[in-house]
Amino acid sequence: MFPHCIRRFSSISLIAVFLFGLASPAYSLEMGSIFENMKTDDDKRWFKIGLGLRTSYAVTENGADDNGTATGMALDNMRLYTLAKVTKDIVVEFNTELSNGNSTASLDADQTIRVLDAVAKFSLPGDFTMWAGRFLPPSDRFNLDGPYFLNAYNFPIVQAYPALENGRDNGFALMKEYGGGKFKWSYGLFEGRTSDTNSDTNPDQSDNSLHTFRATYNFWAPEPGYYTTSSYYGAKDVLAVAFVYMTETDGAGTSTAVGDFTGWNVDFLMEKKLSNGGVVNLEGAYFEYDTDDKTDSSLTQGESYLALASYLLPDPVGVGKLQPYVRYQHFARDGINRSGARGNRSVTEGGINYIISGANAKVCAFYSGDKVGNGSTTDSFNIGMQFQLM
């Protein structure tokens, strides 16, 4: 990333910048002094760094090993974000994540650091943009939100598209937007099914690509950019509808029982700031997943949907505002799926978000009831916190 001749200097400088960034209230930090001597003819190079932290406490009925009530603190994830401008038309993004695989374990146990995004972004003639590397494919709004930009704390159970890591895959995508994001589309070719994404033998022996497509139309304010959010907290009025389609030949099953994978969804977001300063938010999505009736260890065949409603109160309480919400999710999973993913699953949720600084600082307290098939409902109470420096 940096020239070889200044590698040692850059390493020391990056450490100093990172430590300064932790204490700085700024959302991003430009290393202009370091790159002052690396100008192109038409622009300067720059480097930005940020971080995100999500941690939660949960009380879960029948969640302990003895079927009693379980309580535990979790480091859900901590992310380091970096962004570098290489030339006028090329930007490189590299993000990593530290997560705790066991929510009841100590924070020294079962921790791994993983590469989330490693992507080069190219500005092309005709206002096209191309991304290449590892990143989020064109997909539903929840996946493009990521956990930090949802309107609730937990990631939806209804989202079940194939992925290599945290919704990401290796590939490239071409995208374009019109009217500043009034209408936008993106299409990508990705690695798709390999042995790395399936504990069974890879069904795709021909190494076919996963094709992904998303198109979004905004009836009110435009939404520029590739990534999304599920709440603007009153900054703009949004009425957006999107369609997503994914398919891979031989992308489901095993090497001895091969099927094609096809998935699609529509998602909807409406956010409106009222005359009293309050903000109404309505969100919904419908998904269908088809594995060609082949049992699969990592994919789920069936249909699912989600509905969410929230209201951001106009008057501050202390340093933030309260946002009560309700969310309902349902996944009708087919009987051909692996044993742990068959039958209906419904999650009913209600809680209050305390919005301190949008998605950069908020605290969420919520109850959820998770019911699988005809079994009893597992109740849990959670408090989640997230903080970002971007």
C-alpha cells in the first residue's frame, strides 16, 4: 500500500495516527502530512482510518447448559476501517473485524481477526463505478447496511443469501446511479459456491460464478452511494423500493446431489420527518430462496419476510433521543433443509433505541421471543451498545 522506501516511517506514523484517532472526536483523519510528497498531477493521495465497536448483555430463557436462564456479556464485534485514495479515480478500502465466537466466554476466548473488505474502487468513463476484491455483493438492504446501520440491534434471521464471510464474497461489480441516487443499479460476478462456503463437498465442480443484481428507486430524496442505511434519523425523507436477484448454476447441494441456487427479494424503506420533529420509519422485505430441492449444509430453501416500525421522539432526553420500535420476522423453511433449519421460525421483538449520534453512538434495549416450529418460545432481554469513529 505504501512505497517500499518509506515503509518503516509509515508504520510508525500509522501507529501514532491510530492512537491519536482513538482520542479524537473527528469522524475521519486525513494523513495529508505523510503523503504531501506523493501528489499526482490532479489530486493528493490520502488515508483515512476509523473503528466500530458493538457489545451486548443478554438474559436468555433456557439458554444455559442445564436449561436454566443464561446471562452473558458479548463482544459482538470490533472493526477497524481504512480507506485510501491511490489516484484521482482509484480508492482502496480495507476493513477487518475482531469478534467473539462465544457470547458467554471471556473476551480472551475464541477470538479471531478476519478480513471483511479488501476492495479496489474504480471510477470509469460514463459515470460507471467498478469494485473488485472482497466486499458485499449487490444484495438486500440489511446486508448492505451491515450490523451498524440497521434500525435494530440484531441482524435479521430472514436474510440467508450465500456468502463467504459476513455477507461478503470475492468478485467484482459494476454500478451506476442516476439523479444523484434517485435510481441506481449494481450487477456483480462473484466466486459463489466453493468448499470454503460449504462443509460438504463443493457441488459446483464447474466453478460457475454467482450472479447478483440490485436495482433501487427512490420516490422522495435520493440515496447516493453503494452502501445503505435503514435510518436517517430525520436528515431526509426517504421512500425507497429495491429488487434483488441472485443465481448460481450448480450452487446448491453436494457433489453427488447437485442443484442450482436462486434467490430474490424486494425490500422497502419509508422514513418521514413529521411537523413536530418526530420521525416515523417503516421497513419491510420479502425473500425467496430455492436450492432446487437439494439438501444443503449452508443454504436454506424457503420464503421469509420482515416488518419493522419505529418512531424517533422529537424531544431529547439527556444527550440523545428515544426511538421505540417493533419488529416481526418469519421464515417458512422447507422440509428438505438440514435438520436444524426446517419448519417455521418466527421472531417477535420490541424495544427502545437511545440515539446519541445516529449510527455512530446508540444504546438498544429490547425483548425478543424466538419460536421454532411448534415448540415453545425462547424469550430473551438484551442491551446492546454500538460506537463508531468514521
